[in-house]
Amino acid sequence: MTTMVQQTAAVRGTAGQDDVRATPASEIRRSELAAFLRHRREHITPEQVGLPRGRRRRTPGLRREEVAQLSAVGVTWYTWLEQARDIQVSVQVLDALARALLLDVSERAHLFNLAGVVDPAPGAHCPSVTEAQRALLEQLEPIPACIQNSRYDILAHNRTYGLLLCDLDAIAPADRNCMVLCYTNPDWQASIVLLEETMRLMAAKFRASMAGHLGEPAWKMLLKRLSAESAEFREAWELHEVVSARSKRKQFRNAHVGLLTLDHTDLWLGPHDGPRMVTYAPADAGSRAGLERLLSLAQERERERERERERERERVAF
């Protein structure tokens, strides 16, 4: 763990009188950021990132040029960063550095805090999901439920929701976003009965929500990603339609249990348009039975994963 550097200005004085001036906070940040990057670089082996060690390596960690290569930035620029030079760092570069240096969630948050910019990673700056909220998600089963932020990132979900539109546990956390999944994931799309209508509605809701977040990097990066990866999104976005969030009955063609008719409801966890719990209550007896079968399947998969982890622990022990 890196401790914030405590610095004082050089003491200047004449005739026994001192003039002490505080070091600017921005300079302290840059120095701390430089120290943090050096420490992480020096504690990652080449083998951890798939690079050959070679015979003439003088440091056990990575070289500056290797971090620059892994992050797709210039060596001189990265060197200046480690020298605490006064340079601007974009969120894209910080994201690349976090990946290259194998930072965990806490370290990544520390990196962005030191740089003084907002982390665009899904869920990075959303209110934490509490244990009580997770317990509520579980208690709602077999009703599918999840917690989303206003950007449609899925922050937590119960087992039934995890199999409702696709195998959500198989999706990388960074891709667990309803907008991204609706426009780019074939399994998610196949589960939506009125796909074209849903895509158009999602784009209109996203445009309405984004009006209050126009200057935020995370929203701009999500818009850029959707525009780059989906022609359907670009077409819907150009319509400039807006609609506020609304509850309605929906139908899903689930891959495991067939047609489900569900009533969608948003339960707001804070100010309107903030984080919310999304639920899908069964609209008829057949849909409730289908959700119960879906929960049983999810529970069996969970037990199988636990058996697999136990076999792996036994293998390692021997």
C-alpha cells in the first residue's frame, strides 16, 4: 500500500526569518502517481504478462519500455509519467495502464484517484451494493431481479436473472451492461420476443438518461462503444427519440424453459434516475412455473461449479 507523500516546501529565509510555502496538491498527486506506477512495474515479472525474461535483465520487474509497449503508449511519455512531469493523462491511457500492470479493483481505483479523473469502468463509481440488497435479490427468487445503475450496468443479480436472457456469469463483468448486451450479444437478442422495438426503446431511454451526464467520460465511452459495434444502435440513435423509464409487460423466449411473460418494475434505491432494482414478476401460472424451473437449473449449475472447485482444491492439495 502506498502512503501519501507528505511534503513541505524548501525553507527560505534571511536574517533568521523563514518563508515556508506549501507544495501544490497537483504536484503531490503527480509524485504519488509516479511512485505507485514504479512500484507496480517493479513487482510484475515478465512471465506474468507473457513476455520473455531474457538473459540481460537487470530488474526483476518490467522495464519502462515493456509497460509502454503493453499499454500502447510512447516510451518517452510513460517515462515522463514516472518522473512526475506535468502532463495530461486520458482515461483511455489509464485504463490501458491498469490492464498492463494487472491492477486489482482497489489498485485501479487508486490509480484513477491519483490521476484526478473519473474511472469509466462499469460500476466503478456507482453506490456499493450492500449485503442487505444482495440478500433481497436472493429472497426474491424465483423472480428474476438485478441492480442496475442509470447507465444500465448490471451491478448485481440473482440466479434466475443470471439465466433469463443469457448465461450472465459467462459474460465478462466489463460487458455486463444491458445496452451493450441488447445490441451486441446474440443470446441476449434471441431471448427478446420484440427485439426491434426493444432496441429502439433502449436507445430512446439511453438518450434521455444521458442528458444529465453529457460531460462524464464513462457515458461518452459507452456511447462510442455502442456506435462502433452496432449498426442497429447507430440507426436508432440517429432518430433522436427520447422516452423516460417505464414499467411494462415483456415476453422473453428463454433458451431453457421457453416463453415467459413477465411484468417489469423498477424499484428505485435512491433519487429517481439513479441506481434501481429491476424485477420481473410472472404474469401467469405458466411463467411462474417456468421461472421455478429456471431457478432449479441455476441452482444445479451452482452446485456443479462448487463440485468443480472442490475437485480443483483436492488436485492442488496432492
